[in-house]
Amino acid sequence: MHIPDGFLDITTATITYIIFIVFGYYALRKSRGMLESEMISFVSILAAAIFAAQMLNWPLPGGTSLHFVGGALAGILLGPWLGFLTICSVVLVQALIFHDGGITTLGANALNMAIIAVLIGHSSYELLIRNFGNRDSIRFLGAFLGGWLGIIIAGAAAAIQIGYSQSFPYGLAITFPVMVGWHVVLGIIEGIITALSIIYLSRRAPQLLSVERGVK
Amino acid sequence: MKTLIFLVTIILVSPIFGIILADIVGFHEPLDIAAEKVELHDLSKDMNWTPLFNYTIPDLSPEIGYIISGLLGIATILGAGLVFKRRGKQH
């Protein structure tokens, strides 16, 4: 999911950086009142846990791998604004310290993982809970769909960004089916891990879930 | 403390998945597969700025480098959280 340097042209990189900065500014403003001492601890612990989980690459026979991305989990637990800050801190550490994901593509990577995956995860979960109630089965389904769709749509966004890069005008026909195809399958695992985490936390500490706190 | 032990455990076992099994399978991320098909060139190594490139540490084995990088990443995130928390209290 992390797009390296050299994969995006200047226009795509600039547009995605602008979206990232504008969204980031808005997210910081919106989360100002939420960032109390306990919440900062929770955000940093969740970010550290997602960073650690992303290091568990599960290689699959056939030559691909999967790892947990965590955007939907952060979105469901913290809401879209704090969820963005959580994944954003992970993406920043990965890019700046370990060069996992490029510096020219940082805007695109943040857009895909910290904005799209978080928003889709949060919205899918909230939609189901608001319409069908907060039973365990609905929580599971909402979190699964959030994780699964979040990964697919983030993967599709990455495919579009690479495919539409000016240097490769015919790339989309290849990047889109490959990226979306793989993420439809790999996203199932993301959905299951997200759903199990949410079920566990909803029983042990329901106050941690953003929907329970009324965060929008 | 329990969370910290859990995180350190994940990092300690991570080279099994991130390095050893990955080498056996010869994995590529979906993005790498797509990039290969459209012949994209990864410039990461050409414009690298960090000695910890891709979770490695110079002169250390990939497994140990991966573990130390993981611990460093976690420490950076938790440390940043601590700084924000203290600054919040001061204000």
C-alpha cells in the first residue's frame, strides 16, 4: 500500500499533498477539544500498536503478502479526525525514519491510508450501528465491512493515482484491476482483524468506541 | 505495561514474518506487482536519506535490524505522544 518515490508524477504528488495538508489542518482543528491527556495516551498507544502490527507481514504462497493496515480500526475507535492523526503519525514515522513509502508520495500515502481507509471504516461502521442497532452481530458486520471496504477503496485510490500519473497514461487499465483484485482478497483479513478487535473492545471498554462517545 | 509487553512481543516475532518467511515465499506487495507490469522505477534507493532504509541497520543482520527498527518506531510514536501530553498539561 505504501507508494515509493518515483511512482507518481509531480501533478499527482502535488494534488495529493494539498488534500493531505488541507485535511490535516482541518483534522487538527476539529480534534483540538478532544485531545485531553488520556486521549493523547490512547492515540499514541493505538498508533504504536498499528505500527507494530504493520511490521507483521504475512507472506502468502504465490508471492504476495498481507499486513494489517489499521485505518478502519482507528476510524471506528477514534472517529475520522483523531483516526487520521493516529494513522498519519504511523505513516510519517514509516516514511521519515525508515523510508517505507516515499517523501514525494507522502501525500498520496496519507490520503489513502490515513484519510480514505479511516473515513470508509468509520462511516461503514456508524451507518450500520445507527440503522440496525449496536448488537454484537451488527458491530462485527460493521467493523468487518469497514475494514474490508476501507482497504479496497484505499487500494483503488492508489491504483488511480499511479495509473493517472502522466508518465504512464495507459497504466490505469493494469494498476486498477491488479490493486483492487488483490485488496478484495487481502481486505477480508483486515476486516476480520478489525471486527474481532472491535468486538473485544466493545465488551471490555465500550467507552473507547467513537460511536458510543457520539463522535462524528 | 501489559500493552508495552504485547507491542515488544510483536516486534520480537516480526522478523519471522517480515524477513524469514518473506524470503522463502519471495513476496511482493500488490503495489509492487502492479508497478512491475507498468515498468515503474522505484527511486527510493536513489534518493534515500535514512540509514534505517526499509527497517534495516547498517552492519547488522536483517533480522536484528528489523527488531531494533520496530522498537525505535514504537519508541518514537510513544515518545511523541508523551511530549504532546506534557505540553498539553503545561498549557
